[in-house]
Amino acid sequence: LRQSTKCKPGDHAIIAAPTYKILNQSTLPTFLSYASTFGTYKKSDQEFVFKNGLKAFIRTGTDPESDEGIPNVKWIWLDEAGKCKSRFWTNLEGRVARTNGVILCTTTPYALNWPYTELIRPLQRGQRDDVNYQTWPSIDNPSFPKEHFERQRKLLDSVTFAMKYGGEHQKKVGLIHPLDDGATIDPYVLPEGTVHYAGLDWGFTNPMALVIRGITPDKKDIQVSEFYESGVYPDEVAFVIKKKVDYYNIKMIVADPADPGKIAMLQKYKLPIIAGNNDVAAGIDAHNQVLRSGTYRIFNTCKHTLDEYETYSWKESEDDKDAKEEPLAKKNHAMDANRYLSKYFQEIGMLNFDRPKVFHVEQTQRPTASPQVHIPAWKRKRTPNAQEL
């Protein structure tokens, strides 16, 4: 609110939350409890207009592109940042880039996902000087009951308690695919003879996820790229995939078998795609075998996949059922794409990797960035026809 007093008519701000439910139940009531005397809330327009002319747009990460086109943004408040998609954060950063504005993120720590990897860890390593990081345990709030704090300390495991009540970022309990610290690496040029494969999870409201992994001549398995986006129309799917196939010379795409029509369409366009095995438990086991082999690495540019590794977890037990019986169907799109591919590797006998003594990177040259593979239909003049694909 102090930042708002420095603004003028024509300046803008953004108040954001991961979902409408969190926005309406928590973020907006909290904001209005402090800001009601500073201006007027226009519910129908999802705007708050300050008396000095500053207009704050209210948005959610349900659509990561919902902040597009808001000019001259001076400040942003992103509430429950740890539940937002990495892409929403990237887009919000772009909104304040020209004005050198500020972003306030508030959140309970949920996992070692993008707030930790993009902001906190680089700050702690001395790699960022533009981040101010503060944490407080719940007990620092004078109105928070000490009895509840101490009771939860006894009831919860130490990791969950540290995150929920201590404000500490920890690796989430119950992760399905726990990723070793050394698995994330900087991009480099893979050696000659590397063969690329892809896993594909369909989506529209949920993101479509395409993960690309290179198998090197010495049997290292490296995820080099990803495509992760909601709202990809059927006429754009082939366009997106063909660009990746051409760039990486992908040998095979292993897809979610739930939509045979799309698979047949892509096969008609001469794209190398087959239906994957959708046995969830078997696919999870196969991908964990990959992770345990010591051969797997992932480029740190695959932000969405890395985010899912830190959040994809088992359902909590109910009525004495095994807690690891079924995964949560949340933030699992890149994980599903990876399990289709890992299960395929297992079926064709590619998972019998000898564990290398040292995972050594032969080349230090960084690769040329992958080209832009998807321009939304509303930004493109036209959609390419089948002959062009």
C-alpha cells in the first residue's frame, strides 16, 4: 500500500493468486481489509481503483496468460506463490520488467519447487542480489495460539511441521519420484550418436506436456527439453510436435493412449508416435528405476518438469488404506509423459543401464536454444496445413 502512494494515474498493479478459490477465500479479503479506505473495489471488473488513479488488476494463475497486455505495472502481490505454476511467475516478472517494479510473494512453503529454485537458493548461494527473503514461524504471530503450535509439533512429522508452521522450505514428504540433488545439470551439447525420444501427455484445460530425452552412446539418459502449455488446439498439436521432431530428430514419441484419434492424426502426418502403456503403477516403477540407475539427468531449463518432481506425491491414507496406493492427480503432466517413455524403454530393453562410476560431461559447449515451437493461434496469421506439416 505504501508503494501505491508513489504511483499516478496510468500506472497499474496486479493482485494475484493461484486459483479463484484461494483468491476469493483468502487473498482478496485480506487485501480489502487493509485497502478499503485507499480506494474502490469494482467486483464486476475485477479491479481495485486507488484514489490517486492507480488501478490494480485482480488475476489468477488458472490462466497463466491472464496478465498479458497490462501495461506500466509498478507492483505485484502474488499470494500463495508456492501453489502457482512457474510459467505464471515468469509472465508476472515480464509485467514489471520495463518499469523495474517490485513483486511481493507470500506463501507457505509447499515443496522445493520454483520459489526455492528460482529465488531462495540462488539468493543463498550469492547468485542473486535482487531478492529479499524473510521467513517467520507461525508462533511469531502474537494472535497465533502457542498451544496449537506445540500440539502440531508433536503430531506432525518434522518436515511437514517445518514447512507448515516453521516457514522452512523442505523436500516434500511422500514424493513419488524423489530426484537426487545432482540430477539437475546445466545444458550442454550431447555427443554424436545420441538418439532422442519423447513422452507425450495430452491436455487442453490441463497442460499438454511433451518431454524429450536423449540416450547417449554410453547410455546416459538426459531430459533436454520440454513443451508444457494449456490451451493447445487440435490443429496446433501437429505443428508443435513436428517442430520438436525436426529439431531433435526424435526417433519415437510415446503418447498417452487415452486419445487414439490424435495418435492416428499424427501418424497420418508421418510423425513417429505410438500409444504408451497406461499402467500407472508399472510406469511409476519404471521411471523410478531410471532415477535409481544413476544414468538420468535433467537440464535445468526444464522448469515445469523440475517443478513437478518436487510436488508429485502419493495420496494420503484414508481408512487404513496404503498411503502409496494411488498418486495425487495434480501437477502430474510431465511426470505422466516421463512414465510413458520410461515404461517404453523398459519394454524394449533399454533400462538395463550399467551405473556409471562418474557422470562426466564430455562437452562444455552450451547448445543453441531450441527454437520457438508454438505460437498460439490468435497470434499466428494462419494455421499450417497438412501438406506443410
